[in-house]
Amino acid sequence: MEKCCSHKKAHHSEELKKKLKNRLNRIEGQVRGVNKMIEEDVYCDEVLHQIASIKSALNGVSKLLLEAHMKSCVTEDILNGKTEVIDELLDTIGKIIK
């Protein structure tokens, strides 16, 4: 099923893209580290702490991207009379805070 906004494109600054990519690369490294910890039978509590750290880092990425989205894409759509973006945003926020 095609999403209503699949035709839309983000228009992020190079600075924001760099921040997001750096954070995601660190998270990717953390996930690889957890995988290695599991292979090496590291104590469960330590692995769980690393997983919590990864979740927190992902929340940070979501927060940064959500803020940029609201300040650019959502604002632009509302100013252009496309108020359906509010429902789209509420749906997205609902998925983020699950």
C-alpha cells in the first residue's frame, strides 16, 4: 500500500544530514557491539544497558528529525493550506511514542 506522502521529498540542510548520519553511524556501531557482546556471552545486564543506550540514541535521532520536519515540511504544508499534514504528523508521533 502506498503512503499518502510517498511522493514528498525531504529538504534538509547539509548540516542536519551530517548530524543525522553521524548519530546513525554511532548507533550502527553500538548495534554491532551488542551483537558481539551476545556472541561473547557477555552478562545479560551489561547487554541490556547497551540496548537501552541504543534506544536512547535512536530517540535522539527521532527528536532531531521530528523538530526539523515540523519546522520545515509541516510548516510549509500548513502555510500552503495542506492541513492534512497535521493528521499525518499525529500518526507519526503516535508511532514514535509507542
